[in-house]
Amino acid sequence: MERNGLNLAISEGLDIDYFVELMLRDKKSSHDELNLVMLLDIEKQYVNDGFYFYKTSPMKVKEFIIEFMSTYKHKTSDLIKFLDNEN
């Protein structure tokens, strides 16, 4: 993404519980399971036994985001201001 000039910023104040709650509302997910579309490469989707989604629990996604955010270098305290300054 960085190589292609795409935005990498994530707000330090991301409400992880709310974010995952929004993911559960997606038409591909159910009330207790997330169905994620995983890409192996550009235009190459993850497939497991003919199923095009990666099933996982909301708790695993929360744990991943917490770990990811602890080391991610593109965090910003004010995402809106950051994005305004990019343009």
C-alpha cells in the first residue's frame, strides 16, 4: 500500500469494540462469526474447500487489532486532520 501511495494512517483512538461491532453488521458475517475476504495477492482470493471467506471469531479479530496497533508505525492522534493535510 505504501509503495502505491495509499493512506496507511490509523487513529490511535480507534474504538476496537465498536469497529468489530460494525464488522459483524456486514452482510457476509453473522451475529457471532466474521467472514473475512482474504487476499493472497492482487486479484487472488483465499479459498478453502470452495469457500471464499475466512471464518473467525470477533474476539480473535480484537486480539489481532490490539497486537497490530501496539507496533504499527502509521498511527495518528487526529486522523481527520492528517487526511486533510495529505490533500
